[in-house]
Amino acid sequence: MEYNKLTTSDIENLRGMIANPDRFVTEVTEHWDHDQLKTVRAMPELVIQPTTNEEVQQVVKYASDHKLPLVPRGNSTGLMGANLTVHGGISLDMVKMNKILEYEPESLTMTVQAGIRLKDIEEFLADKPLTYVPAPAMHWATIGGNVATDAGGLKAVKYGVTREHIRALRVVLTDGKLYRFGSKSVKSSSGYSMKDLMIGAEGTLGVVTEVTVKLMPRAKTIINALIPFPSLNEAIKSVPAILASGVVPTTVEFMGRKVLNLWESYSGKEFPVKDGNGFIIIGLDAFTEGEVKAELDQIAKTTAAFKAGKIVVLDAGSEQAKLIWSAREQLLLAIQKSTPKMDEVDVSVPINKIPDVLERIQELEDELGMRIPNFGHAGDGNLHIYICSDEMTDEEFIKNRDTVISELYKTAKAVDGNISGEHGVGYARESYFDDFYGKDYTDLLRSVKKLLDPNGVINPDKIFPLEGK
């Protein structure tokens, strides 16, 4: 698809839509050309930082009417290039739309602008009886970015992913109108759910400006349990048995000794448990201590059949618990620090098929002679798999990386999995989408895109190519 380049006239017209000239950036720096991984780089021609719905409406309509590509951007914590202006044009940087608009405990909701960070939401609610439950590891990500990828996080086993915690969205479409999708009501059987269509769309259908989230009372009793196993395989195989036993944990994470060694080098700290080569971290919450103890007893009985070591029980607020969760949350950064270049796959598979993926990873490490460290969400089958360049040349890395990605997608497809569990497809993986899901399905998605964005200007060529093969 062909797009127009910004002209001097376009820039002057757009400048008049933004009240403060400091939020209209024509001398664009490298700050705007990458995301967290930096595997894909693309420089916008213009950066606009709106603060109101009206500014977004004017800019989006102008971009559509003049066939100028426009890409919404959060805090650049993505991993798949979804926020990059691969066709040039306008980067609509939402970080200054960061206000809390309404806190309404009586309806268990809060409405915020899309550019607010999770960290800021957490700090606002810290002294309040209600909390926003989803817990992606990137606390400095924006809520709009989380909506765009339907981010999962550490509590998805019990509480679900971002989608389950969004009541309503305000979205600007390419006609320049501001729509409200959803409401504060808990239930709706009232036509198509446009709200749910926007969640996970990676900013390809419209620009989310406001988000109404569901709040929940804080659990009265919270503990964490770290369980060591002789091998990562035995740790992983225990998870379906734990979940089938009647225990409903908030969190079930897995990690192996090799990635923990990388974290120790990165952080300069020691992981507090020395026994075991594979670990699961289980989070439990309930109204009473008795409920948590009963679940913990059941976990001990279940994991004994998988050669589990002594369970390390941690109060949620203890220093040891904070250290263990800090290790888990910093694993990505630790792996990234250990290698010159890195790419990532976050396939999602049925939980009983995680060992199939781990086995294929080991085979690929042996076949290609490269490191592919991994960890992830054992309770929902979402693996985070990292492809490290180490001593390889750029050409060797690209070739091996493409092999690993293709082979892991084949493995995921064979066990009825998905390309991505929470990081999205973005630009870096859009070329795989057609083959994975089939042309008929992708053409259906293209028809939805064309209906809502007839000129194809909103975050073009993300998730899937705009035109089929």
C-alpha cells in the first residue's frame, strides 16, 4: 500500500492542532526509533504528543484523509516492533495522556488515560482497599500498551489477562469520531463487543485514549511458595497435576538454574535457594489463612510424585519473597545483558504441552550450537524464549534466529498453540501470520481492518501484512 510523505503544508496544518509546541517534535531523535528489544528500528518523520481526546481526533482524521501513516506509541516496552513507524509518518506518542480521570470504588472501577504507566496506577491504589490485579512484569508499560497486546502477566492463572479487567474504552477511529466501547456494567449481551475487538489489536484499528478498568478488593491472605525440582522437566510436568488437584493459584511461574545464573551475574545478588535445577513459583491468595494452608498442603502432596524438594514458603511482603520475584521479573533484562543481540518468541501452548516446546528448544540448541534461554508462565502455557547471538556474526545470527522462530512456531501449531501469548505479533512476526493461521482467516481480519481503517493508515503492516500473498 502506498502512503504519502509529510509535506511542509501537512506539518503546519498538524501543528495548529496541538496547543503546546513542546509536544510537536519535528527534530526526531533515536528515542522514537525502537522498542525494548531494538531488533527493528524505524524513524518517524514527526512525533506528536497529545494530551486530550480532541487533539487525537483531529490528528487521526487528518492522517486518514491525507493517507499519512500514523502509529500509536506507549512507553516503548514492547518486543515485537508494534510501536514503530515502519512506513515513516507520524508517531502518536501517548505518554503525556497520563491522568487518572475517575476513581469510583462504589462501582469497583477506575478510568485513566491510555498513557498512564502501570507503576503510577499501582502507586495511586497503594493505600486503598481496591487494586488493579493484572501484573505484567514491565511496570513502566502504559495501560494503553497493555490493552493493545492484551498483556498477561503473573496473575493470569486465577484472574485472567488484561481483557478480563477492562470495562470500557474510549477509542478514536479514522473518521475522527470518539467512540465509547463497553461500560461500567459487569455484564453485556447487547450486540457485538467492539471493546474486545480493540483489545489485542495492537493499535491497528484505532487509537485508545481512555481505559476504564475493573478493580478488586485486595486478598486478605497472600503467600508465595518456591518449589525446587531435580530438573526443569519435572517441575513443568507437575503443573497440570497441581491445577487438576483443585488448587487455584494466582501464579505459577517456571524458571531453570541456567537463567537464574544469568540473573545472579546481572544483579550481583544470590538466588536464595541452592538446591534444584528447575523451579516453580506458586502464588496463593484467599480470604483466610486456613484456605491458603489447605491449598499449600495439597500442592505438597501433588508435587511429591514429581521429586519436588522442600517447599520454601514466603510471606508476600518478606524480603526473601521480594528477592525471588525481583529475580523473576528481571530475567528478560538479565538475558539481554548477557548477549550482544537477542530476539524473542513467546508462544502459548496448552499447559500439558510445555515439555514438547522445551524439548524442541534443547534440540535446536544442540543442532545450531546457540543459547536459547527461556522461562515463563507454567500455569497458562505461555513461554518466553530468547534467541542469543553471542559470538555469531550478524549473518549467522539472522539465519539461526529465523530457523529457531520457524521451528518453534511449527511446534506450537502442532500442539494447538498460538504465535504469541502476550507480547503480540507486531511487525517483527507479521510475515509468519498467514502461514500459521491460514489465508482465509487472515483475509477475514484484513476485511475488519479495511472496514475500520479504509486507508490503512493506523499502525499499518502490523500483526499481518495488509495485502495477502
